[in-house]
Amino acid sequence: MLKLQEVKKTYRIGPTEVDILKGVNLHVRKGELISIMGQSGCGKSTLMNIIGLLDRPTSGSYKLNGSEIVYADDDALSEIRNRSIGFIFQQYFLLSRLTAVENVELPMVYRRGDHGGIREQSMELLRRVGMDGQASHRPSELSGGQQQRIAIARALIGKPSLILADEPTGALDTTVGREIMELFKALNADEGITLVIITHDPVIANQCKRVSLMRDGVIAE
Amino acid sequence: MQEGLSYEGRGDCRVIIRANIKEALKSLMSAKQRTLLALIGIVIGIGSVIAMVSVGHIVQVESLRQFKEMGTDLISIEKDDGSDSSSPGIGGARATKSSIKLADVLGMTAGCSAITVVAPSVNVSGQASYGGKNIPNSRLMGVTESFRDINKLRISQGRFISDLDAQSQFCVIGSNVATAIRKQGCGNIIGEKLKVGEKVYTIVGVTENVPESGMRNFSPNDALCVHISTALRSSKGSGISNIIARVSAGTTNNIAREQVMAYFKSKNSTLSLKVSSPEEIIAQMEKQMRMITLLMGAVGSISLIVGGVGVMNVMLVSVSERRREIGIRRALGAKRGDISGQFLIESVILSMMGGTLGILLGVGASYLVSLFAHWNFLFSFKAILLGVGVSNVVGIFSGYYPARQASMLDPIVALKSD
Ligand SMILES: Nc1ncnc2c1ncn2[C@@H]1O[C@H](COP(=O)(O)OP(=O)(O)OP(=O)(O)O)[C@@H](O)[C@H]1O
Ligand SMILES: [Mg+2]
């Protein structure tokens, strides 16, 4: 599914250069459910942004579905994000002017071609995350956990083959967190979706088939 | 598992455009104050362009109407003073030396085959008064019987001046003069006496109100008409000031002009005349209109530029405020083109809103202008199309740069900004 080789990311803060990723090697096969753990600030989100084609590595190689990523073709990157990747961000990143259901539908606005039944699909997904009662609420009218669930529904609408989740249960209580994990496991088992979950929670991590640990800018399995 | 990389379906962009329009309206509504401020420039710009085009159109139609009112088969003959501005001094003194003789004028119909009717007139200076009170704007004129026909005057009371009134002290007054006299509580105007300077005239008739015409430089509504011989006697020196002549059917105004020139040359070689036809006067008016249009066009363009800068400013602020949103949209699969399209549509909608208000303002202004100038108001569809077109162009031009900036934002930089 995805293969990172010697991926480095260097940030320049003023005159000094800080290496955040110092040669990450990660191979995730199709249908895997993998969690990445690590200290705060070790570069987990940075790695996720690179995997999600939002950011580009300073050096290294990244193969997705067997093809090397060409960063020069911006439209192609957008197309891959739209069709193949579902994002669940640490800060939810919902659009404040849109209602919950409109937020869920948003990826489909940018999908050329097949349309129809989007509203029904969005409502079905909201039901699945237990938010169908708040479909017409705006994000500001929802709690953090509720916003997170909207974000999960949004990640699923495009039927992606890869879901990247950055602390998906961080804002939820243990019960809801467990429910979300059950949903992820079901998506992985029934629909064969590959999931990469970044988490602090060992309980969550242990439910995954594979746990990777990030330390000192590299992945130590 | 290549579905992510191979994408063929361009599909329909209608969904995106519809979503973008909805988004644009939402975003403009959420920043009402800023939106309104940006609109002012556009509204004034489009408004003045629309007003200019539609007033121009109204004036053109109106001036044509004014000439058609009296007929296009008329020519106007005046003494040429050398130049239009009557400069004092030698030239002015010499010009008065030779004047048009009444006998020559009356002989024109016989001397020129192209002329069927002539109506000479004489202006006499002096303030008219009735019952000791001045009648404002009134003007004493010497005319002949044909004056009534050529100017298409109708009699509302009494009769018009006849050629049998030579040397008499009878006068026929215009509708405005009659109104002024009636205001002083006079019931039956016929037989009343008017005073102009030292002379007293008896009213024998009142003419109906007539619309203005470009063929004469006076209004018959303000006139006190007396027989031309009476006028010539009481205004020594001033002479015949204007002749309006009807050109016979089947001849052109140019042939008539040449005949008139030749006729007067044979009578008095020192006399120089200016003959103008409606076509010429219309052409001259159109030339003046073009100048005014050019000037107003400049004013309109400047305010449009100011308006465009306003729109661009609003869009730039909007882009920088919504970097996070841009990042989110990019993460979810929006291409650069989708983002720039969104901001471009917003900018076009913004200036279209301004354009619509501007059209209303411009049409309203031209309505008021024609109301005060007593012109027929015309709703110019062309002006509306122009307004819509121009506001579109302004929207695209001033939205282009901000939209491009938005689309060039790096997704991760946009996402991380607040
Ligand atoms: N644009 C940037 N410029 C400079 N430094 C950055 C930038 N973005 C991130 N960093 C640094 O990179 C490091 C890793 O950040 P990242 O967000 O990946 O951490 P994380 O592992 O996700 O932490 P957390 O668990 O708290 O979310 C941090 O030390 C941060 O300061
Ligand atoms: Mg993080």
C-alpha cells in the first residue's frame, strides 16, 4: 500500500535547521491496521502529513500503491487525496460556516464524475457515528468529541482505501473512544480499508494489528 | 489498486460551481460591513457609466424628436458675424453695417425655386410688463403670418398675427406669458394691454404650449409676437435676426442652401450668411454629446478602477483570513483550479452585486435628469447589458490576483496557519 524509505524532514527555524524525521522507513501493506505511538513533538503529525501528501519530505522516497509520488504534479496529488485518502485530523478541521452534513459532503464536491445520493450517504455515515441528530448543526454548536465524529464521517464519505487518523480518540471519553475503535476495526475487517492511527493511548494501540513506535525521528518497530 | 493514481473522469463541474456560488454568498454575507464598503466604489463606477450611457441615449432620441417636431425640411438662415463669439471692436461694428432687408427675404420664395415658405423674425430688446409687473423670460419678436405655420403653433384664444397687421400695435402671446398675466387675476386676456419699453401693445391672441425644438433658439411659449414691420420700426439697427425657410419637396437641403446663398449674393454682395440644416445641427449636437460622453466615461472609468481596487482588497483580506479553510479544502481534494475558481466566483458575485446597485443608481439618475430637463425617459437595455458586462469584467480582473494567491498556497502551510 505505502512504502517510505529514508524519509527525512528538516524544518528551518531562523538560522538553525532542525531534523524532525531522520530517515523513516515504514512499509504498510494493504488492509493493515497500524498504530503509531510516540512522545509529543516527536514528529507523528509531520509524518502523517507526508503520508497524506499534504507535505513533502526533504529527502527520501515515498511509494503509494506501487508508484513513486511525483510532487511536481499538484493536481494529481489532490486527486489522490480526494479519491484514496481519508483524513481525520488532530484538530478536526471542520469548516465553521458549513453544517455538519455539509462538512461530511465536502470531499464529494471535489470529486469529478459519479454523484448522486450524496446526501443520503452522508446521513447514513452520520448515523453510523451517532451524529444524525445534529446534521444541521454548525461545528461551533458541537463539542470536541462530536466534531471529531463529524470529521470521521467526512473521512469515510469518499470510500478511501487509506484512512489516516491523528489522535482520533483523544477528545473522546473511553466509551465513545471504544466505539470509534470498533468502527475502525469493522471498516478494516469488512471493507479492507488500510488504517494508520496515531495515538497516545496504549489501549487503543494494542487493539491494532501492528504497533510502531516513533523515537528520535525514526520508527523503531 | 491503481484507482488513486489513474483518474479519467473530468465529469461535470456544475457541482463545484454550484457549491462555490453558495459558498461565496455565505462568505460575503458573513462579512457584511466589509462587503458593503467594497461595493461603494463599484456602485458609483457602474452607476456613472450607466447614467452616462442612458442619458446620452435619451438626449440623442430627444434631439432627433425635437427636429422632427418642426420637420426636417427646414433650414435656418442667419447673418454670419464672422465668428460665433461676437467680439467687440471693429469686426462687431462692421457686421451691423449691412443687414438683411425684409423685401429681400419676402422675395426669396420667388427667387429660389427650392424654397416654398419663409418665416423671418426680429428680436427686439426691452422688458415686457403687464399691470406694472415684469413678465420674466418674455421676449418681443417681429414675425410674419408664416411664422405660425413653420413653428407649428396653434391658437388657443383669439387669432395669430396676419400680414394685414403691418405697422399695427397688436401682439400675440405665448402660453407662458399668458400664464404670467392670468396669475395677476386677469380673466379675459384678449384686448388687454402689455407694455414693452415705452410702447404699448394690445393682445389679440394666445398660442398653445409647444415643445422645445433644436431648430430655433427661442421658445414660442415665452414670445410676444408683433408684426415684423412694427418690430423693425421700433428696433432701429437690429434687423432681421433669423429666417426659417421650408425647402420644397423633392429638393435637398444642400441645393436650397446654394440657392439661398446665390440669391442673397445677387442682392447684397457684402452680406455673409450662415445657413444651417437640421442634419448639421444634429451632427454638431452629436459631436458635443461625444465630448460629454468621453468626459463622463473618464469619470466612470476612474471610479470603476477605484471600485475594482476595493473589490481586490476585500478579496485579499478574505483570502488571508481563510487560509485554514483553503488548507482544509485542499486536504480534502480541492485542486488549485477549484480554489481559484471559488474566489473568482466570489469576486464576480461581489462586483455583480455592486453592478446591480449601480445599474439601479444610474437608471434612477438618468430618470431624474430627464425629469428635470423635460425629456422623455427611455429605459436603455443596452446600458443594462453594459453594466452587467463591465461589473463582470471588474470582478474577474480584481479577483484574479487574490484567487491566484489562494490557489498557490501550500496545503500544509495553509492548514497550519490560523
Ligand atoms: N512549520 C514548522 N516549522 C518549524 N518546526 C515545526 C513546524 N511544524 C512542526 N514543527 C516542529 O516539529 C516537531 C514535530 O511536530 P509534530 O506536530 O509532528 O509533533 P507530534 O508528534 O504530532 O506531536 P503531538 O503528539 O503533540 O501532536 C515539533 O517539535 C514542532 O515544533
Ligand atoms: Mg500531532
